[in-house]
Amino acid sequence: MKETTLNIQMVDLQSQYAKLQEEIDTAVLEVIRSAAFINGPRVRDFQAHLEQYLDVKHVIPCANGTDALQIAMMSIGLEPGDEVIVPAFTYVATAEVIALLHLRPVMVDVDPDTFNITAEIIEPAITPRTRAIVPVNLFGQSCDMEPIMEVARRHKLWVIEDNAQAIGADYTFADGRRQKTGAIGHIGCTSFYPSKNLGAYGDGGAIYTNDDELAQQLRMIANHGQTRRYYHGLVGVNSRLDSIQAAILDIKLRYLDDYAAARRAAADYYDQAFAGIEQLQTPVRHERSTHVFHQYTLIVKDGRRDELQAFLNSKDIPSMIYYPVPLYEQEAYKESMANGMDKLPVTDHLCRSVISLPMHTELDKDMLEYISKGVKAFFE
Ligand SMILES: *Cc1c(COP(=O)(O)O)cnc(C)c1O
């Protein structure tokens, strides 16, 4: 027996597509008829529109978010054994590309409220081998970038933002200036994985920078290290965004701010519904960043997170644990702790107590009410 006929999903991409079907079908068919599948005009259009939207000088489209991070890492001239500081509470890709390039990911803890790394957390992990920092704008809001950029300047470190989860969010500097996340560090990386806030209908990614020289380097590396056709100045990779994905993304980019507003409205609803439940901590919104709610993630304070998840399951309410295991406890990354520590207490606690509720652009009142009632019922 089903508990509800609402058919609630973590992410509902079908209903989102239904609203844009004509526009998207037409664009995809146009690409197929033109046969300009690779590096076609739609890729250049999307690139230009994304540069405009992010207010950034250069966007380099690529095949996925992991490639974006890898190409960024390859572009800054690091040597094997160089250290790169990353949060231990993130998706594996952030650390993976570092290890893959024979660099050393150095994992640090995160802020217990925003789940992001901060300047105060980064600074003690800096050693003479440290070359770069990868702030991850987790779950849809910016790290506090101004102090992080200040630490980076003082120690001459590169800053590569992992903006896979926060495209469209704005960060406000002390002087009131606003910038899109990912455009603040030296290089920003994003993913167009279907369930991301700006999702393709397959894989995709992009790298962005305001630095002309870096942009040239990044473009070369993404294209086999090619300087001109069949001349290779560098060892590169093959990483392209295809024209069909670019055509779809170019349409969806026009709705990105509306999508963020829909996510925020759902988050507001949840926040209000859970305000009186003392066993829960609702997402903390940093005053310097807007939140685009890639995830709506609660902390269950009384140790009953897994019980809550089972209860929601029994009511046909999906939920996910992002992330269940600290990166430094993963078999592949056991050697990656900062300063010989063996546990990062906040990351450890978060992995045992977070739960993410359904969050997408198509959540309606009935669904939000049903989900919230389900969560409340568990704590009554
Ligand atoms: C999704 C994601 C990536 C990787 O993106 P792909 O397109 O799946 O390769 C990297 N970092 C974070 C934080 C992500 O959420």
C-alpha cells in the first residue's frame, strides 16, 4: 500500500522538463539537423551567455564538473607532492582530482553551521608545501570568500572554487560589492550534472576565470594541450561540452534565477514548519551569501537520524544522506589528514547527523505540507 499518491521525489526533472518541452525539443532537433555536434555555435552561445550571467571574463565549457576541477588543478603549475587544502565534508571529486595528479589533498574540518571551510580553519593547515585551497560552496551557498582570499594572498596560494552546488548564488563583500560564487577565486569550477541547479540532460561542466593567461591555459589543457591544430604545447585532456547539452543549458540558464527562487521558497516553507522542533537544526544562511539550496539539509541533534530516515521512508518521503562518510575515512584517502590529526570532529558529527529532504524546482504546497508533517510526526 502506498502512503501517499503525491509521488514525491528527491529531484523531479521530468516535471521541470514538461514546462520547457517545446523550447527544448526544438533546440535539440536543431542541433541534430545541423550536425554541429561538437564545438557548434550553440556551445559558443551558451559560453557567452554564461560569461554574461556570471559577470566573468572567461568561461571554458568542459565535459563534467570533475574534469573542470582537474583541468583547473593542471593549469596552475603544481609539482607532485604539493599540498592542496580541501574540506573533508564534500563530494569525493574535490579531493580525487588532486590525488590523481600526484598532489596531496590536505583535509580540514568545516564550520558546524554553514558546512563550509573558513579562513580560520584553513590557516593552521598551511605548510611550506601548500600551493592551493579549494573552497567548496556546499549545498548552495558561498564560503566566506573575502577572508579566504585574504589568507590566500598572504600565503601566495591559488584559490579554486568548487562551485558545483552553488551556481547562481551571490556573495557580498564588506564594501557592499556583490559577485557570483565561483567568480571570486582565481578559478571557479561547476558541474551541469542533471540534478545540479543548472542541470544538463547528460554530463557537462565549466571552468571560469577573470585571468586572461589562465583562461588560455585552461582552454589549451581541455583541448589536448593544443596551441593550434595538431600542435601540442602541453599534455592535456579531451574534455568538451557537446552542442546538444549546450543548447539545453542555454535555455535553462534563462530560468536559473527562477529555479533558485522556487528552491528558496521551498526552503522557507521547511524552515517555518520545523522552527519549533528543538531536535532539528535548520540550514543556517550566511549573511554574506544568498542560498540557492542545492540541498536542504537538516542536522538531527538527538542521534536519531537513521530512525528518522526509516520513518520518512515508510511514509514514501525520500531523503538522502550527503555525506555519510568523512573523506578521510574513505579507503582511498586515509593518508590525507591535515597536521597528523586522526579525526575532524565537525565533519565526523555531520556525517552521523545530517539528512537532506526533497529539494527541487517543482515542489508544490501539498508535497511540502506532506513532507513537513511527516518530519514533525516523528518528533511528536
Ligand atoms: C557534482 C559535484 C562535483 C562533480 O561534478 P560531476 O559533473 O559529477 O563530475 C564536484 N564537486 C561537487 C561538490 C559536486 O557536488
